[in-house]
Amino acid sequence: MAGSMKAVKLRIKSVQSTMQITKAMQLVAASKLRKAKEKADLSKPYLETTLATLTDIANGNTDFRSPYTQSGKSDKWLYVVIAGDRGLAGGYNSNLFKFMESETKDRGEYTVLPIGKKSVEYFKHRKVSLFTEEYAEVAKITISDCFQIAKLICDAYRNGEFGHIYLCYTDFVSMLSQIPTASSLLPLSDLKSEEKVDDGKAKDLILYEPDSETVFNAIVPEYLAGIMYSSISISYASELAARRTAMEAATDNAEEMIDTLSLYYNRARQASITQEITEIVAGAES
């Protein structure tokens, strides 16, 4: 009985130490989450402005042609997959990879540009062709890195290496909900509308130098860089939210386990005291 009580006491101390770690990780994730969400929100105006400019150019020129709006010359697919650098975030990484499996189930061979250590490890383990491993850590990616990634993607598309380029990341819906999603980066086939809407208002006549196609092709990498930066910021916020939720659940489970172990310890201690009293009384009577 004494040995059992000692083991329970050591177990309680071990769970308490674990609970302190999970509680600290929960608080750190919660404090970082607010800044990450603000960064994601601040990136939206840039995206809206560049997208509006691209749309105006595409719809304002009848003879407009750009390689970025036309179907690629190749049938190959490139996926930019944004995952996390660490675990302990619940199903954040596993849900993203399951979503990727469903997206590429009937795709055959495809190439991945992984962003995040977990993304590199996963696709290396599955022996998937990697476009580059230069951006393996999400935490170290800067805005300039996003522009470099966008330039690599645009150059590969224009050279005919890939005909379809998709971005796969985890969208931040709420503190309790993060959903893996995929969106097309290239070609930009949705920019040019089929129907011209005449609302009776005067149209702005903008002259682009040297020409509209050159300006459009110069803005596309900037636009894709903005998408990359925004998606990375949103993915990071989703990872922090998932980690906060997971650590909160782990802390609650640890508290429940401590309560159960304490109850068991108190019962064992009470039984031990009762047994000692019984032995003393029996000895006194004899």
C-alpha cells in the first residue's frame, strides 16, 4: 500500500509539471495570436488594391493578352503548401495533409513547393518532387522572401514548367475553427469578365506606359507575393489558434487527472490509516 501511494504521489507531481508546460504554451500562443491576426488583417488592403488594378487593366483593354491569364502550356501541377514548423497544435498539420491527399488523389504526379518544416518532412517522406527547399521555415519567411517565391512561380509558369499553380493553406475562420483550403494562383482566368456592364457612369481613361500588358505582367508577381504573405500570416494565426485550443484541452485533462489521482491517493491513505488503527486495537486487546 505504501509503495502504491508513493507511485501515485510521483504521478501527481509528474502531471503537475506537464500541466505547467501546457498552461505556459497556451498563454504564449494566445499572446502571439492577436499580433498574428492583426498582421493578416493589415495585408488585405494591399491585395484588394493590386487585384482591383489587375482587373481594371484586364477589362479596360479589348486587345489585352497576358501569359498569366491564359492556360499554361504544360499539364504539370505545382502546389504551394504552407504548414507549421512545430507540432503540439492539435490537428493543424494532419488536417492540412489529409486535405492535400484528397486534392491530389486523381492528379498523378505533381510538384510541391513546401513552406514549413512539417511540410518538407511530410512530402520528403512520401517521395514527392519538391520545387525548392529554400523556404523550409515559416517563422523565418519575410516579405522579401514572398516576393522571391512569387518571382520563382511566375518564371516557372511563363517558361512552361507548370500549367497549373495552386496554393494550399489553413484558413482562419474563428478561434475554434481552422479549415484547410486551396486556391488557384495561376492562371488568372477569373480577372477578365465576359460581359461589359454599362452603368451610365463616366469611365476613367488610364494610359499605361509602355503598354497595359507590360504593366499587368509587372504587377502579377507583386499580387502573388501579397497573396503569399497574407496566406502565410493567416496560416500562422491558424496554427497558434489550434495550438492554444490543444494546450487548453491538455491543461483541462491534466487537472482532471490530478483530481482523480488525488482522490485515489486520499482513499489509499485513509485505508492505510484505518488498517493501522485496526492493528493497534487488535494488539491492545490481545
